Amino acid sequence: MSSQLGAAVSDLMSQARSDLAELVAFRSVADPAVQPPEECRKAAEWVAGKFRELGFDDVTASETMDGSLAVHGSAPGPE
């Protein structure tokens, strides 16, 4: 790993840990017998919000066949 890449990863690690801690705090087990389905919805909304914060376009949460949500969006690649 280049020193420039290593520095970039190091700079982002604190935020990545913070984001991960927020995400895993949702009780988002996709089984209504284990956790309320609303927790999965809250987790999906959180992910969609993070995507928007990062500048992703067309962020949506699409319902899947089992009722869970798949979050997706797009972002332009580097030029």
C-alpha cells in the first residue's frame, strides 16, 4: 500500500468505525420472529442517508420479495 493511500485510510478510519457502530446498533435481523421489521427499515433509511451525504445520486430503497429493503444509488467515477 502506498504511503498516500495508507494516510487516506488512516484519516478515514475514525469515521468508518463511528459509522459502523451506528449501523450495527440497529437490531436489523431480517427475521420478524427475532427482531421487529421496523429495525431493518430504520437501518436501510440510515444507509440511504449516508449514501446521500456522500453525494450518491438516485438513492432508493427497493422492497425485495421477502419484504426487506435493498438500498442502492449511483456516484460518478473518477475522471
